Amino acid sequence: MFVFDNTYARLPDRFHARLPPTPVSAPRLIRVNTALAEQLGLEPVFLASPEGVAILAGNRVPEGAEPLAMAYAGHQFGNWVPRLGDGRAILLEVRGLDGVRYDIQLKGSGPTPFSRNGDGRAALGPVLREYIVSEAMQALGIPTTRSLAAATTGEPVLRQEGMLPGAVLTRVSKSHVRVGTFEFFANHGDSDGVRALGDYVIARLYPDAATAANPYLALLDSVIARTASLIARWQLVGFIHGVMNTDNTSIAGETIDYGPCAFMDTYDSATVFSSIDRGGRYAYDQQPRIGYWNLTRFAQALLPLLGEDEDAAIAVAQNAIKAYPSVFEGAYAEGMRAKFGFTQAHADDSALIGTFFRHMADGRADFTLAFRYLCESAEGRDEKLRALFDNPAALDVWLAKWRERLALEKSGSPADCCTRMRAANPAFIPRNHRIEAAIVAAQERQDFAPFNELVEVLARPYSDQPEFERYAEPPKPDEVVRQTFCGT
Ligand code: AMP
Ligand code: MG
């Protein structure tokens, strides 16, 4: 049932440590992602069986797998850390029904040579959070690692808050190679390692780059483009990653390593949730800039492959990275136009859009609902939108201008415009207070119903789902979550 294709295991020894996951005492399944399992050619019923759960929890290594922990380094909050690596995850590599290779990673599966002082385990709360948010991102159409399953281990883990139930997340990615993986080899002056990794990534993720005049430059260009467009999409839905370290920056252009991530409720461009991000380095409005910084680290790591000598390589890298702002702006502007119902670009759009954001900030409006209710305004129904703003009168002037702008659209009726906008403006995002409630129920009462319901509602973020209206609502004042934690 699993078709293993252990390409990463075939890379030289310094790329990884080979070891199996560490068994746990009493694994119990929380959830299997049926649709994803099928895409991978895995039988959901098997995965939910005792044998399947034994695999998901790391108690059994299926035949043909070559489990390993990946080596990597990274810049954490701007500081260089020469040795990180998978300290609490084991990688298995499979080939899906679609012929694509996927990494399956058991996160929380026990210590590895990269664990440093950590226990190699994951607490239930962060596992549920990653499951909920990564699958919500997928449903929103944003590139992300996926969650195939979650299981409790029956073993407690010790964290700052005290003893917590342990869990393992089975996560799936197109590849777990990170900017920090390249940095690991580059920092050792290991150009052969950088080259082997570059060749690996090109073959697996960017096959078109192989035929370019300079394949490594083509690789750099592709990663720049994918990362810029990924971060643009985060901005469009109010997602804050929280730990945009280079070891958490995917070479595949996927959102990866969900820690203290969160979606903003009330619009505020400086929003920070992570308890450890004291300087606001990874605040909402800093994310595009940090993406650029991280990609500059990637370009730097690739230098040995980019030119004849160092000066030539630096010139090539600098030229490549120059593309980032325009790719980001292009993706962001296109996404924004869709959110406002515009099918073409007009010169005054960015000013008009900027004014709406100012009204949202001044009026302390909920980011997600403001856009969702704006869809109704396309049909002349402004009540719900106005009710979100502290000072709706200020918004009326803007609404009149926006309608003038919509009148320039050649295509379709107001109803068409509303439909179009609803496909770009989700009703449901994984709101912090809902995630928190799902975690508390699971942790304190072994009640996984709120978790399961939340996952199911978030699978259809662009549909109204009137019976689940409460999940679309912002937190009440006493429900607001101001801080999130890594929980590692
Ligand atoms: P993260 O914050 O998840 O991006 O992890 C940063 C680094 O710390 C990675 O090298 C992880 O493997 C490692 N790490 C995080 N939590 C643990 C843990 N509980 N045990 C061992 N290593 C960990
Ligand atoms: Mg990480």
C-alpha cells in the first residue's frame, strides 16, 4: 500500500541520520485525512486499523521504508544556528497515486541525533493546531504541508505548562528541504553538498530548471517566485506564520512548520501573536520583508553554484533577488483586485484599496468579515459591513468611490460580482479562539468533537454553511487570544 521511494536516503550520509521512530506505549488515532490518504494511494480504513495506527504513531516501520532525520541549520530570529535538523521528526518518502513523490513525516516521534535538549516529542495542542491550520490553508488554496493523521501516544510530555498529553502528527509535504538545509552545507564550505542538494531539489521539485542555461540560477529564480507568491497569499488572508526562520522556509514554496501561527481577527498591520517574538520581527506587515531576507540567505548559500568566481556569483545572486519585490507586488495586487471584485487593473486601485485598509484599522474591523461582507455590498447590501466598523459613516464615502470603480468593470451583473468576490474572500478561517477551544476540549476532556467539527467546517471556507455561522464569528471580548505559543 505504501510505495516507498527513498531518494533522500540515497543522498550522502552527512545529509541525514538514519533511525526509526521511537515506539510509544498506547497509540490512539485522533483523525485520518481520508481525501489525502486516497491521493497518496493509502487505504484510509487500513490507516485507522491497529496496524495502520502503529505505523502512524511510529511503533512499526512499514517494509521498504528507510526512516531518517534530515540535517539542516538556519537563522532563527536573525541569529545563525549551525546545527538544527529534525529533532523530533522522522521522514519516510513515498510516491503518490499521481506519480508525485511526497515526504511523510512523523512529527513528535522521539529523539534523534538532532534533538539537542529536546525530548523529541510533541504535545497534543500543537499537533491539533498544525492539523487544523494546515488543512485550512489547503482549503483556502494556499500552498502548504498537509496533515494526513494525528494520534495520541498515551505518554505525557513535560512542557512549561506542566504535563501534557503527547501526540504524533503525520505530515505530508512535496519536500521538507528548507533554506536552512542549503545553509547547513554552505556554512561548512561543503560546495559538493550544496550541489548535490541543488541537483536533488531540481530533479524533484523544479525539473524545468534542469534544462536552463544555469540550472542553479533557474532554481533560485523559481524559489524566489514561489516564496513571493506564497507570502502574498498569506497577506491576503491575514495569516501570520510567527516563526519565519530560514529553517522554517520551504524550498518547495509551501507553508511549513506551524508553530505559534495565527490569523488576525481585528485588522492591525502590526499584529504579532507569538510569545517569543518580542521585537515583532515576524509581525504581519513584516512578513514580505522577511521573505526577502530569507531568500537572500538562500541565494548566499547557492553562491558556489552561481558563477565562475565569487564576484560573478554575487552579481548573479543580486540580480536574481531583485525580482522579489515585483513578483510579490504582482501576486499581492492580483489577489487584492480579486478581493475587491476587480477583474482588470486600474491606476487608482491601490489608493482605493489602501483607503479601505485605513478604514479597517481606524474602525477596528474584523479583517475576514470585512471582506466577506464587502461581497454583499457589491449587491448594494451594506448593513453587515457597516456594522463591523466603529465609525461606519467614514466608510460610506469610500463605498461610493468603490461602486464607481466597480461600474468600470465590463463583465457581469452585481450578482456576478458578488459571486466572484465570495470565491476570493473566505467566510471561515481558523480563528484562534476556536482552535484554543478545540485544544482545551481534547486536552482536558478527551473530547475531539470540537476539533473534528472545526476541521470539517474549515474544509469549505468559501461556502456560507449557515448551520456553522458561529465559526465565522470573531471572538467575544473575553474569548480573544492575544498570544500563541510554540509549545515545543
Ligand atoms: P521548530 O520551532 O519546530 O521550527 O523547531 C526548531 C528546531 O528545534 C528544530 O531543529 C526542531 O527539530 C527542534 N525541536 C523543536 N522541538 C523539539 C523537541 N521537543 N525535541 C527535540 N527537538 C525539538
Ligand atoms: Mg522548524
